[in-house]
Amino acid sequence: MRTSVGTADGDDVFHELAAVREAKRDLTRREEVAVRRARHAGLSWAEIGTLLGVTRQTMHRKYRKVG
């Protein structure tokens, strides 16, 4: 069932979506920090990718500037 914008339910949806956006932003930042720390600790892109459930190529492409 659809709700119109501005209703109580609609306001809840906007707040929930804003909360999801903020959580994604926080999670992205946590991942960046964790990847940087892992690289400085000597983990390979393959090891980091395995721990995060992606390929080493994906990790390297996304974070190659980390080192």
C-alpha cells in the first residue's frame, strides 16, 4: 500500500531512509579505516577481499590509493 508524502507514515519512511543513508556512510568510513589498517598490518588485497566477501581485484580497484 502506498502512502502519500507528508503523512505520518510517509514521514517515518523519510526518516528511515535518511537513517539508512547515514548508516551506509558510517559503514563506508569504517570499511576504509579497516582496509587501511589491514594493509598497514601486512594483509594482502586477496586476504582483505576474502574477509569482506569480495575479490582482491575489487579491493584493489576500490582502495588502491590506500597502499
